[in-house]
Amino acid sequence: YKARAIDIIGTPIPPLPDLKVTSIATNAPGSVDQPFTVTWVVKNDGEGAAPGQWIDTVFLHNKPTMSESGSEVWTLGSFMRPQGLDSLATYQQVQAFDLSPAARGLYVTVLTDTAFDPSVKESDETNNGLTVGTAVTARPADLRVVSIDAPASGNFSG
């Protein structure tokens, strides 16, 4: 009788990382008058290291969820995380944004691992974001005519 080789121990599945945004802070109230600063912390809550690089993206929106009907969403910026993250380790990002006079919102959302759909294979791909309340008010542009110059001669009527 000839038996075939078997693998009793098996090939262990390598532990996966789990990136999640654990906190967000802003310098609310925000407006066009000064930079709007957002600080966030990302933690690898998984058992494995997160290799490579990924992108964190910051959004400002006026409804509790960005996908809600009628939600106005402003993408404030996307930022590369150029190095991996060990298991249970964290990193912090601080970014300042010059807002448009039209920007307004009550919520800031930060999503991690937003590029390459996803760029890091994780144990849980559904917990990569966090939303917090904030206050950003729109201010109409303050434009006024300060001078008008017209040529001294010529007929410009049609």
C-alpha cells in the first residue's frame, strides 16, 4: 500500500492587519477666514503588520452619512501613508485646509486605505472610517466694485 504525502499541520494563514481611524479632532468652528485643521489617528488593530503604503482621505459633509440623499460632500484632501504599520501600532496625521467660501458642513469623515480598492488586504474592510461632528460655516464672497475704467473714445453701442 502506497500512501500519498499529507500535511498534518497545514499551512497557517498569515495574520492580517485591520486599519481603522480611532479619533478625529478639528479646530472648529471652521471658516474661510483661517485654515481648518483636522487631526486623526489610525491604528492597526489586527494581528498582522500592514505592509506597503495607502492613502487617507478627509471629507467635509452636511449630513451624518456622506451617501445620504441630498448630502453635500467636499473632499478636503488625500494623503499618502508611505510606510507600513506594525500590529497594534498607531500614527497621527495633522493637515490644515484652506476652505472655499462655499464650504460648509457639520461632519468630518476620515477614511483610511482609500486607494487601489483596497491597497492593504485586511481582516475587516468595513471599519476603515470614522465620522465626527464639527462646524464649518459658509460665508458669501465679499466682492465689490472699487473702480471702473472705460476708454475715452469710441462707440461701443451695438
